[in-house]
Amino acid sequence: MIASTENIKITMKNLRSFLPVLTAAALALAATAHATPAKLNDIKTISVEFKLQLQGSFTDDGTVRTYAKPTIQRLDTKGLLDILAADKYAQTNYPANFFPAGSKLALTGSGAVVVVNRNNELLVDVSDIIRIETSTNGIISGRVDNNTGLARPNDTELAITRITFDDTTIIGGKNFSFVIQGLDSIKTNDAVPNQSNGKYREVSNSQATNAAGEGQSNGTRFIITGSFKGSLNAVLQLPT
Amino acid sequence: MKPVTIAILLLGVAMIFLIVLKRQTMTKDVETHPVTTETITDTPPVAPDFPPPPVTTETSEATNAPMPPDGVLTTENALSPEAIAEKVQHLETLGMNDDAASLNTILAELRNPQPQIREAARDAAVQFGDPAAIPALKKAANQTEDVDEKILLLQAVKFLELPPLRVPQPN
């Protein structure tokens, strides 16, 4: 009995000495569990559908240079994300050279281009590689609220939108760059803001068809054509 | 008074009592469940200028779109603008997946009665990027009577027939 009491005393003593270690481990575990990526609610999802006509090879007999027909390949959003993932991995700004299935390319309200997962949680900011800019001399039709500037309830803006992609400064990147622009039709629908909290739902769809541009892929020139779209469906808030 | 007479009188009183009781019950029902002539609409009670779905300045797509052979757009199966937007968003998400179930769901919506959903399904099929979607896109193109829709579907086929861009790793 005395021996078992002693054993209990020794066990309790051990426990007390390990308690700070256990506490620290538990707190660390809790911290990592709560370190989830930030969820972005006001993002416009971007999708692209591009056709690339790459410069064909040539033969030269000393008198005439004969160029082959261009090689035609497609570049969709997933393909663009693959390039971005490889670039970000080369920069050591992302832990893998691919993004998880369901990832999306998106434009934030502040103009940053980001990659988010299927839950709209931020994976990485790619604004240093890709920019999406809309011209300042766009024309508007429809109804706009004088006080809030919101569509009342619908308006359409025609503008020129340009996508610029350039990873050529990234060591170990894909050495891929292009510029493409097109006439963008941006249709916005805004609900009436809630009077108590200023929140409102905005649905905005933009589409640029017949976009055109040029670029290069690891030294091979190409002409790029196609379309790109933007899609936003979010609850926003009037600035206070 | 004869017992028979009393009995008949009592029966009559009982009948009158029953009739009065029945009338009172009916009146209560009308008070608690008033019958109105108000028509029930699909519009939820929201702010007066609750936004309609985004449309072009031309006539609404929903009224101009020809009916697909196996899906008729009626007031019964017409979705609310919010439901359409939600469905479109869901299809956009599916388009970025890479599993067969997502592709099957996308292709099934190529025959949806709602033109906006059919368009979103076409876009999602393109973004999914799998040439396995080509037969379904061709079939949808053959079956639609809308020329613009037919063109978009065939463009999607042509796009998916192209090889995907492969950016080699620089030396």
C-alpha cells in the first residue's frame, strides 16, 4: 500500500513537471488549427479561353526561308493557374508547384489578382505576375443611383480590359508573357442597400469576346486570341 | 301531455340546438381562416426595386430563347433570379474541378430549360478542359434551334479539340 501511494506521488510529480510542456504543445496545436487562410467574399472570378498561335519552325535554303504553319494550342484558366503555381513555387511564395483542384483565379475589389481555393480562401497573391486593368474612359448605360453610385438596379459599362502576364523576371519561372485586351461588357445588378447596415448584394458579369494580343513562351512568339469573363456575386457594404 | 309528444318536442329542441351549434363552428372557422382573393406570387417580400436578373437592353433572353427539345421553360419550372445566379455560380465551381462526377453534372445542365444555366454549363465544360465533353456539346449543338447558342457550342467543341498549351521549363 505504501509502495503504491509512493508510486502515485511520483506519477503526480512527473505530471506536474510535464504540465508546462503539455500546455505549450496544446496551445501550439490550437494556434495552427486556427491558422486558416483568409476567406475573400468580394472577389470577381476570372475565367479565360485563349487560343495561341505559336510561331512555326522554319527552313532556310540560303535563298528562301520557309516558315511552317503556326502551332495552335489552347490556354484555359486551369492552364494559366498551372503556370502561376510553377512561378510562385519558384519564388518560394507557395509550397507546391500546383494548386489544388477547384482553385480559381480572381480579382479582388482593390484590384489585386489572387488565387483562391474552392471555398474562396486565399492561396496566394499573383498580382506581381498578372494584372487585369479596365480602361478609365468606359461608357455607361442603364440606371445609377446618384447618392451611392450603385446600379439602380442594372447598368452596363463598355470598357477596354487588358490582361498582362509576365513572369520573365522570376528565376526558375516559366518564362511566359503576354498582353491581351478586348472590349469588355460589364453588367452590374445591385440590390437596394439595407438601411441599417449598408449591405447590399451585387451581381456583376463581364465578358470580353474577340480579345487579341501577343506574347512569348520561352522565346517562342505567339499571337493570342479568345475571350475572358468575370463573375461576381457577393454581399458588399457601402463605404461609411 | 303524452310522452310521445314530449319526446318529439325534445327531439326538435335537440335538432335546433345542433343546428345553432354547427353555425357557430362555421363562423369561427371563417374568422380564424379568412378566405382572401389575394394571389400568391413567387416574389419574396423585399424592397420595392428588388433587382430582376441582369438583362441586355434588348428583349429578355428568357422570352426570346427557343425551347430546347427536352426541356420546356414554363412558369412552373422557371427559377428565380437568385436561384439562377446560384446555379451559375455552382457550375463555375464545378468547371474548375477535375473529377468525373463534376463533368457529368455540367454536361447534364447543357439541356437545362434556363438559357443562362445552359450557357454556364457550356462555359464550365470548356473550363473543365476535358475533350470527353465534346460528344455532349455536339449533341446539344445539333438539338438547339438557337443559332447563337449553336455557334457557341460548336466553338466550345473546336476549343476542346485543340491541344492544351504546354509551357516547357526553361533551360
